[in-house]
Amino acid sequence: MTNRLRISLSASRARLIAGCLSGAIFLPSIAMAESAETQLLSGFKSIHDYSFNQAMQHIETLANENPKYQLAQLMKADFLAIKAGKSRWIQEYRKAYPKKVHSLLEEAKVRWQATGLTHQTESEILGQFVLKSSAQPYLVIVNSEAHRLFLYQQTAGAYHEVANYYVSIGRKGTGKQFKGDLKTPIGVYQIVKQLSDRQLPELYGVAALTLNYPNQWDKQLGRTGSGIWLHGTPRSTYSRPPMASKGCVVLNNPAMADLIDRYRLPPETPVIIASKTEVLPVPSDTAEILQSNNKQQVLSRINEWLREQQEYEVDWSKVGVFHYPGEKDMYYVTFPTHVKGREQMVEQFWKKTTDQNGWQLVLKVQQTSPSQKTQVAYNIASR
């Protein structure tokens, strides 16, 4: 067989694999925290480059090292079928198990698309949500449409991305309104506490970080349900399809272990869960100027209010101000303070008004410690 023929066959095989795993292909532009994901993305890049043998090597390594990674096993089977000249087996398997294969192909699609998130776009995502860094050492932003969790660490008064992971969300998407709707909430939440492996049913994997859904704004709007967490996956599988939970944000177990063991996310860490439409780049220079002016107006009004009130002393350097996703012209403010010798966390919700002040405090929440939210966090069955 000539070299030209070998190259032609390899290209044809790679095109067939790419066709089977339909979806747009983007090249990786950021370092991935997990070696498994690195292998997966390297395999995708080889498919993009029509390098059949190299792609097969990456996927075989991934599948062999992670025997419970169903997407890797499906891709490995596809490669072996094509190599054996039995490409019809691929379609036969898809017809026999349509639901299972569809969920795996959806995972492949969102994994491919996520590699198109450039560092610049990630900075824009952070810039649209964070008006001012809080006292908390970490910040979590979940882009629900891209199925990515971005972790930021505070350094020198500003947040910088340190990791990002693939996540699964609610079966019915986002915008949770009531108990049992199988949706993931959109909003700003706080981590309440960590639950270890021994405290959890197998469904939740190696650990969980509970969130304070419904927060006070959700309750104000009549939203119900509870038990919305960040958690891992059962050991019977490596990862879950993009939309497979009852409302939680689900990571694979290596990623969840990272959050718990490597980064040790503390209680009261802000978790912003947003939709894709809210993380698009700013469309024009004019819009950017307006956004900058709006930001300064918000910060000035909040700072002024804090200086005028007599209820407690506030260190402005520890005040966090975040755009609240899912709500027009609303901001979430959080800061620590001391009242009668006891440390308390204060959460505020500010909205734009038509009066001369421009911005108004519409809701305030005060608690002595994160443990006050534990009752909500332990309600596993509610969702």
C-alpha cells in the first residue's frame, strides 16, 4: 500500500469518526486540569486534523485507563469498527440503543464546543459578573449552556481562573421555579457546607458542596424546592450526560475531589449559575462604555449607602458586588461584619429604580454563620 493511499484511508476514517460524533470542532486553547480530559481533547484535535491513528491512540489510552468512561468506550468501539472495515456496526449500535448513544453524543458535542472558549472570552465572562471582588478566596461561575464550571481564585484583590470542568445540569434545563421541575436554578448562591463520601448515597459520588437554594430572592418570588448541590457521580460511570440531574450541578469525581481536596472551597464561597445569553462578549464600544458607567454608578451608590448607615461597620475592601443573572439590572452584594462581638455575613439585593438615586436596596439577609442554612442543605429528596 502506498503512503498516499494510507494517508487517504486515514483521512477518510477520521472524517467518518467526525461524522459519527456530529458537532462543531474547536481546537483546545486552555490547559485542562484532568489528564482524562486532556486525552479526550487531544483525540478530538487529531480527528480535526484527520489523523486517524493518532486519534485512535488517544482514545484507546483514555478508554483503557478509564473503563467506566462510557463516551470513551463508545469512541473506541467506533474506531475499532472502522479499522475492521465494519463501519455499518456503528449505525446498527446507534439504532439498537438510541437514547444511550444520543446522550453520549451530546456530551461529545459540548466537550468539543467548550474547547472554543478562549482566555479572552473567559475574562469577559468574569468581567460581566464581578463588579467588585469579595472577601472570599474563591468564586465559582457555572455557564449552564456551555456545561462548564469555572473556578476563580483571588490574588491581589482580583479573581483569576485556576480551573474549569465539564458539568451536567438539570434534565429540563435551567430556570428552576418549583420543587420537582428537574431544573437547575439561575442566580447567585453560597456554599453552605461540605458533605463527605461517607455521608452520601452513592448517587452523589465522592463528595458534595451544598448550596443555599432557595435564597431569599428565590423565596421572595415564590420559588420552591431545595437540595441543590455541587456533587460527584456514581462510581459506576465516569461522567454523566449534559442534562441528567434533578437540578444539581454535577461534576465527575476527579473534578469534585479537586474542589474538595486541592482548593478546599470554604463555606460562603459565591456560586454564580448563569445561562449562555448572559456570558456573551460585549457587542460594541458604545455598549462597553455604558456598561462601565453603569458599574461605577452601582458601586458608588452601594458605597454611599454603607457609609451612611449606622447598623454596623463595613470594610469596603471586603465587600463583593456581583451582577445577578436572570434578573435585569439587579446586583448581589455580600460582606462580613460584626454585631455585638459576633461575626455575621450580610447579603443584599439591589435593583435599578427610576428615581434620582438610581439604585435601591430591595432585600437584605443577615446570618450569624453558614450553619444557619444547614436545614435547607440536607433536604436531599426535595430538589
